[in-house]
Amino acid sequence: MSEMIEISGLSKAFGPIEVLRSVDLTVRRGRVLAIVGPNGAGKTTLIKSILGLTHPDTGRIVIDGVAIGDDDAYRARIGYMPQIGRFPENLSARDLFAMLKDLRGGKSVVDEELIDRLAIRDQLDKPLRVLSGGTKQKVNAALAFLFSPDLFILDEPTAGLDPLSSSILKDAILALRSAGKTFVLTSHVMSELEELADDVAFLLNGRMLFVGALDDLKRITHQVTLERAVASLMSPVTAGRIL
């Protein structure tokens, strides 16, 4: 099976506001997919639907061949890095990691390489509340990678990171992609996504207007960068001609 995620007919409304409108999306195994679109396009709701944090009104989501339903066991195979990690601030990072290992009952393979590569091991015993924003983001990243998941969902993963830490995290993403892991990324930094992504999914007003290879998007928009290509799709005149 080449598909890690298959989404069909996904719709979600909050009151009268339609946030997702019959979204179809396939994420291929061993690829990096960038979800792009303007603010309010539905990116966050789509990610929360995949994670089971939001229940869509209609549609179907299949993760690695298993349809999402009432059983949330599939989440154990996902490494999720939210844009802002909200942790119990009285705990230390070491306590947090230990608690999550206990919750998994010692059944998961643990990968602490990113803890060392991001140089936060000497910060693990400090209360999370005293850590800088950048260090908390490093903890956030290390936690997403900790249990060697098959699927990573990373929301603005380099936000708040210094250039060295950002490079280390991107290198980790590319290395694991080469090892067959699957990534879904969001970021407002188009140059970052262009560096990492194989495929692009473009959302606008809750509708999925493009899903395909990054190179194909550049070709059909006649643009040389992802930023310019996305800008073309956001222009009503250009999008109407292309799509």
C-alpha cells in the first residue's frame, strides 16, 4: 500500500461557517506533504480531523489502511508537533518524557537522538515554565520524534527555533523521509516548505484546489518558487485560469 493517509469527502462546519468542503486528499507513504493556503483556509481543522481532535460532519479518513472511528489507537503511530506546545509547566521535560513512556507501557521504540542533536539534555530537569520559548519548541520537536512514529504531523515546526536548531530539525525530517517515514507539514515560510516538500496540497476557503507534486505546481503556475506558485493560486484571476 502506497498511501499513508486517504481522505475523501471531508466536510466540517462550525455553525453556519463551512470550514472544510468535501475535501479529498491522499498522502503517499515516504513523502513530505506541505499543506498550504491563506489564514482561515481550513488547514488547522484538517489536521485536527486527522488527529481525531475534531470530528468532521461527513467524510472518511483512513490512516495506513485503517478507517478512523471510535478507536483512537491509531494516534500512537503519529508524531504530532503543534505550533505551540502546551505542557504542564510544573513538570520538567524529563518528567514529561517519562510520563508519556509510562502511558505507552514501554511498548514503543524510543528515539532520543533529537534530544542530543538539539542540545537540550542539560535542560531536561528544569521546570518547563522556566525554559525559553525556543527551548520549549525543541522539547516539542523531541517529543514528536520520541516514539519513532510512521507518520509525523508538524505544524510550523521551526517557529521560534534558531537557525542551527532549525537546520538540525530539517535534516532529521529529510533523513527519516529517506528511511520511509511520512510527513505532513504546515508553515508560513514557503522557502522552508520548498526545501522539504515532495508534494503540495493547496486549501482555499475550505476546498482542496490542488494536490500534487511540488514540481507540477510550479509547472502549471509557470513559477519558479513555491511562494510565487501559491501566490498565483491565491489570485482569483490566475487561479481561475489554471485550475
